[in-house]
Amino acid sequence: MKPLFIKAFSLAEILIVLAIFGALSAVIIATINPNARLATGRNAVRLNDLTVIQAAVERFVNNAGVWPAGLATEYKAICKGGVASSVCLSSGLVDLSELSFNQKYLASIPSDPSNSSALSSGYEIAKTAGGNILVRAPLAELNVSISTTNGGSCEPQCSGKNCGDDGCGGSCGTCAVGLFCSNSGSCTTTPTCLYEGDTNFCSRLNKDCQFSGLDNCNVYKTVNCGTCVSPQTCGGSGTAGLCGCTPNCSIKNCGDDGCGGSCGTCSNGLTCNSSGYCVPSTQECTASMPYGTTCGGGILICKRGNGNCNVNLVVAPAGCIINFCSSQDSIKYKWENPNDYVSEAGVYVAGSSIVGFRNLNGNTYPTIANYNPASKYQAAAFCASLSLGGFTDWYLPANYEVCTIRLSSAYCDSGVACYYGSRLTSKDCMNGSTPTNPLVPDIVSGGYWSSTQHTATNAYIQNMSDGSQSGYNKSSSYFTRCVRQF
């Protein structure tokens, strides 16, 4: 009987069987939990991205001597590649675009493989008080915490490069004599241009807010050079990249010009409204208000019981026409239109005021309706037509009243009141001398009509320069300043 031999498996056969079992196991595991396998792969990508970012920021800080824009001691999201620097910073993100410029430190800004944000890369970065750099991946999966700090592992990045920085402090190679290493890591005959940095970009071009222009490497860039303080805006003065403000006074003559200045001030008797126009005051005067107050559509110049004042009197602002006033009296009127001249016989009373106006004694005279049409009495009709500040009771002043206007003006000479042969009033001039701040500063040199008649054909005018009052032909043309009582 032959011996029975049992042939054993060889080592090679055993290894083959084990390999088959291993492959089958991998297929089974992947089939059982494919998501975990994919998540593990994404976490590996995250760790690699963080390492690349860590190394790039370290090299940038060491070379430039400054931190990337927006980097702080608290974690902040890293801005996604391709987003404008101004948008990154205004959104509170860290801007690493300077590191990827011409691929000097980063080929591109890495993005988390699960990131869907239009602004954030999905990674976060911070610095410590001691100057260490911290980078983390908040979207890490499988309950894994992924972060790096100074001294972490680094994988050289030399794919597609034959020179320059390998991303880990080493080199991908050197170029032959006569050749230069470009920012992309290739050897070229053209010298490499190193970007000057945002700070130098702004300083060289003298810009203090967002500006787009060519950098030192002749590359068009948009850089946020600073923030303007209101009311200034970027380019507001008409120059791009400079904070400024252009005054807006095209339809205004007073008030704020929109840049902290003024479009002008209103002349005495006018106030500035909310639209920037000088208009008569709508507030009625009261006896408690001081002389010179802008009120009642004009200027308060007389209060009953004060000095020689028997009435509360307001004088209209300068240069008024219907309901608009300018800065100076410029239009002259006739007391009586000669084209409609008729004798005042039977009507004229020496020293009387006509057409419905009052003198300081408060006497009321016949109205325009009792005479010829209003057009006949131009100066009087002009006053009757005024509507200033909502007040319509303006009238041509009597000789005493127009004298009071002069006494309130800069033409009031020391010790000289109004007179026609003798003084009309014993009231001395303001402050006893020519006023430096008269109540009515815009009276012009020359004659102003009063409503008081001198003869049937003449009426008194007030000479503002020398204080005299004289009778002049009613067909003559002189200035008119209207008054009202309250």
C-alpha cells in the first residue's frame, strides 16, 4: 500500500487568496457605507488645503511684514477666490487675494469641497496674540475637527513648476543663467514683476477710497484704499479714488450745501426755508421781540410806547415784487401815473396821506377805491399788492414812518434825524452814530416815497443820505419801501 500524501498550499497561493479576500472586503465595506468613504476623502482634501493656506500665509507675512487684509484674533471666513477685495472686506471676510496674485504664494485660494457660498471659501483663519496662524475647516465631516497651526505638516506644491517656492519653504528648482523664474514657477527670459501690495498701490496713486487702475506690474486692479467719512463719498469731488463732496447750491441761495458748508445767508428781513430759499418770515411780530427781529413778513423797527413810536411797525425786506424779495431795492415807482393825471382839487389836504394808508398817529385816509384806478398810484398800488410771509396788509408809509425807516438804517448820522425845514421827530439816530449793525441794512442811497402829500402835484420823498424830506412831483420815479402794523 502506497503512502498517502496531502499536498499543502504554497506561500504564493496563500497570498493570492488573501489579496482576493482583501479586495472583496473593500468592495463590501464600500458597498455597505459609501458616504463615509467619500467624507473621509473630503476630509483629506480639507487637511491638505489648510496646510497649503497655512504655509502661504506664513511666507507672505515673513516677506511682506504685514498680515493679510481682514485677519484678526478671532476666526473669520476666508474670502473665496475671484471675489473683489472691497466686497471681501466689507463683508467681514479675510482677503487672501494678494497671496494668489500672479500665483506668488498660492496657485489659487482653496475652497472647501462641500462649500456652496458665493463669498466664503468655507475655511476660517485667525492669528494669536503671539503671532501664530490658525486655520480650520468648520465643514469637516464624520465629527472630525480639522485645523492647523504653525509647524503643521506641509506637502510641497511643485506640480507644473520647475522653479520657485514649493509652498513649504523649499524650492521647486532653479533656472539656468540668463533665465528668470516667473510667478507661476516657469523659467522665462522676462524678469518677474513683484506686486507692490495694496498699501503701496494706494500710496503711489494717492488714493484714499476704492480705486481701479494699473499696478506697478501694469495689471488692472481694484483696491479698497479706505473708507470715506460722511458727507464725503468716494469720488464725490469728481476725482476717482478720492473722498470728497461737491456742494449742491444749484437751486439754493441759503442753507446747507450738503458738504458741511453753506449756500449763503439771507439778507435782513428774510429767513431760509427747508428748501434753501430766502423767504419772508411767516411768524407774526410781538411787542416782546427786540428791534431788528425778522418777523411779520419783514423787520420789526418800531414798538408802540418805545421812544417816539406810536405804532408797532414792520418794514418789508429789500427788492420785493409781489411775493419775492431780492437783496436790494432796484425798481422805482411813480407816486402818480402822469398818463392818468387829474387834479386833486377838492380831495387834496395839505400833509395828508392818501389811498388807504396810515401814518404814525394811526389816522386812516380814503382808500384807493375812492380815487382813480390803482394803476394811477403806482407806489401805493405796489405796496397793496404785496403778500410777504402770508401778510397782505402792506401800505406806503407816511412821512413819519419813512423817517423811522431811515433812523433804523446805516444812513442815520450822529444827532441828525429826518427834517423838512425842522425835524419831524426828536428821536436821535441809533446808538448816537452811524450804526455798524443797522436794523435795516439794505436801504440804498437816494429818495424813497412817502404817502404824505406836499401839494396837489407833489408828495414827500425821504432822502436817505442827508435825512431831508422834500416835495417832488408825483410823476417822478423813486424807490418804495412798504410797511405794515401789527
